Amino acid sequence: MIVGTGLGAAAVYLASAPMPPGYGEALLAKRRSEYRLPRSCAGSVQVRGHRFGLFEGPFPTGVDTDADAAFSANGLVTVVPGGAVIRTGQAEGTVRIRLRVLAEPPPDPDSPRPGGWNLRDWDEVVEVSWHADVGSASVVSSDGTPAAEALREQTPPWSGDYRLRVAARGRDDANRGESYELWVWPAPPAPELVRRRTDQLGHRLRREPEPPAPPEGHLRWVYSSMLAEAATITVVSGADRDDVVRAFGADPRHRRSLVSLIDLPDRAGWIAVLAVPEAGVVVVAEDNWFAGSDPATMRALSRLGPAASMFWNINAVTRLTLARDGDIVAAGELTEDYPAGPEAASYLAGIDLTSWRNRIAKGLLIVERFTGYGLRPGDLDRLWTEDLAHRISDR
């Protein structure tokens, strides 16, 4: 008991006692000796006033980066004493960050072999030089809110000249979250370099004419829909609704709503089928199911009229199928190697398939071009809530 009391009193005293001389230097020396490169970490940070930063201390006060003029040089990042400020699309909220700290420069992203990092996966990419006075910089919010612990004090714990690459995507898109990558490596001072400049915000900040919206932009709302993670959308042109239901192997007489299936232990094998008479099409939605990507089903549907389906799942697997007059026109994973013959190629024109980004919206755009009908948010609302769902009989 006496020993315990003594230890407790010592703990209270030591907690408030000043550290011995040289403690800070010893702690820094230990940190430097244990620091290793390369390192990669990820997390999120709060955005305030369209900004977050990478700083050796807290986000500085009295530094004027509120105005858009502070980002007019490159449209994305500005270097200030102590670190760098990054301009976001959203004014308030949370953005995802990956921070990579390297011992040497990364492969040139414009080279034939950029080390697995695809420049086309990002909207804006800018490189700037930055001098660290003390090191151990962290990702910080502009209002002082700490970032995720994994993003704190990650750069080398010593001074030096560094190159900072900032890559951004999603700044224009209200339907999806923004994400950023920050790359840091030692390098002598050099002029800033804009490696990619494709988003509309960057063009506005640089006072440049805005680029045209991407062709699939009007379909990106699907990423904030109830079917964002995994689904199949099939559109059949010129067909009767009941005939489409039968082609899937379901009975048009028995129906309920998709939303009513949420509490069922097995929701697989259901289709929701909506006739859109004014457009002359039938739209089919499957929540986390894939009957519309089956070749036999698509052949049967295409005897009723031109049919196209887009499948996707949470593992980023996709399948686009186009069928006409009982034959498969094209089918496969929606990548740059999609097997598009002479007929299908015209429906892919102007769509960038070299990047995985927005692949679902791109697939839905091809469905729209092939069938003449573009999916609308109201269609999904009805498919989800109205009694339009049928169970496939062989399930």
C-alpha cells in the first residue's frame, strides 16, 4: 500500500514537472534515427473556406489565401511560409487524402512507364517547390481541426528543400467526394509545373476558358443514388414491359417494390421494370444482381428491340453488353480494351476509357447512345419505390 501511494504521488509530480535539459533534442534525435522512407499514409481532413494545407505547424493566420487570386498561377496550390495551401472545390466538408513521402523523385508521370500511377486518373496535377524550416509537416485544416492521425508529422523531421506534387480529382463534381494525393520528395528549388489541367475550377482560377463538360457528366448523379455500389441497368428500346419481364424469366403478374425487399435475407434475383412510354423504352434495374449482363438474356431482349446493359459491383468490376436482333454486338469489361467492333465503336466515340474514373457513368452513356434513352434520377426513384419488382423464376 505504501509503495502504491508513493508511485501514485510520483506520477502526479512527474506529469507536471518540467523535462530535463536536452530532452527535446534527445527526442528529436530519436525521431530522426527511427524515421524511414518511403512512407504512405491516408486519411481525411476537414475543409474550411475551400482550403486545407500541408504545414510544419498549425495552419498560419495572417496569410492571405482566402481570395481566388492566391491560386491564379496554377489553379490548385500556393506555397506560403511554413508550407502549402491547397484549393478545394467544396467550401466546407471532408476530403480524402493520401500522402506519399519518398527518398527520391517518383517516375515521371509523362513517361511510358510511370510506376503504375496514371496521370489520367486525376483532374489537376501541379508540382511546386517548398522549403521546410524544421520538418515533420502535417496535413491540417484551415480552421485548426486536426487531420486524421495518420496524416500528422509525416514528412522528414529535418529541414531541407522539397518538391510537392498535388493531384486532385472531383473538385467540379457535387455528386462525389473530392480526393487528393500529396507527394513529397527532396529536390532543389525549381519552377512550378502544371502537369494536368482538366477541371473547370482550375481553369476559372487560372482565368482560362473553361473546358467542355465531359460527355458522361449528366449521368454522374448515379454515384449518389441508391444503386451506387452494385447494380445492373438494362434499357430495351421499342419493347413491351411484360415481354421484357418474361425475357428475364419472371412473371409479370406478381410484383412488389425493391424497397420492400430490404429486410429479406436474400434479395438476389429480383428485377424492377419500368416502362417509359413517351420514350418508347423499358428500363430494368437490379440491386446488386447481374441477370442483365447474361448473354442469353440479352439475346432474348434484343429480339424485342435494341438492348444494352451496364453492370458494376463494389469490386470495380464492370460489364457493358450491347445486343441487337438476337445477336451480341459487343460485351466485356469497360476498359480501353473493350472489344468494340465497327458498329460498337461509334457509340464509344469521345469517351475516355483509359482511366477507371467515372466508368459507371461512361457505361450508362454508351447505353444511352445505343438505345436512344438516358437514365434519369426519377426513373431510379420509381424503380426503387413503386411495385415494379419481379422475382426471376429460376432463382
